[in-house]
Amino acid sequence: MTDREKLEPLSNVPVEVTVVLGQTRLTIGQLLALEEGAVLELDRGVNDEVDVCVNGSVVAKGELMVENGRLGIAVTKVLEEENACG
């Protein structure tokens, strides 16, 4: 029995999907000094893939896109092994 077949009984259970655009590090002082309009530079470029995460694990990679006026993700790769998100 494949993993997909084993999970079939759970196919209607909702899961929360999170997309990680990037990360940055700040000191506590920098965090306390944040003001409206501040820009935080992330560790990824505009055209870099983003992480698609479920329950804290990266399950896929994707590219940002706009669909019906909303941000979306075009999945470019489904990962075989899970990695920690972020």
C-alpha cells in the first residue's frame, strides 16, 4: 500500500498551509525600534522559490503569482522528504 493510499481515509481533513517568503534576523534593539513604514530585507530574491509548509514542514516549493487579484503560489516541486519550514 502506498503512502497516498494509507492517507486516503484522511483526505477530507483540513490542514493549514503556510507559505514562507523569506527570513531575516534582527537584534532586540532593532525590533523595538521598528516603526510603520520600515522595510525588512528578506534572505530571498524576488524570483526565488518560496516554501510551502504544512505543520511546520516544507512539503513543496513554488513561485509567487497573482490569480484573480490575489497572491497565489504556482507549485514547482513537491518534495519527497520533509524539511523544517523556514
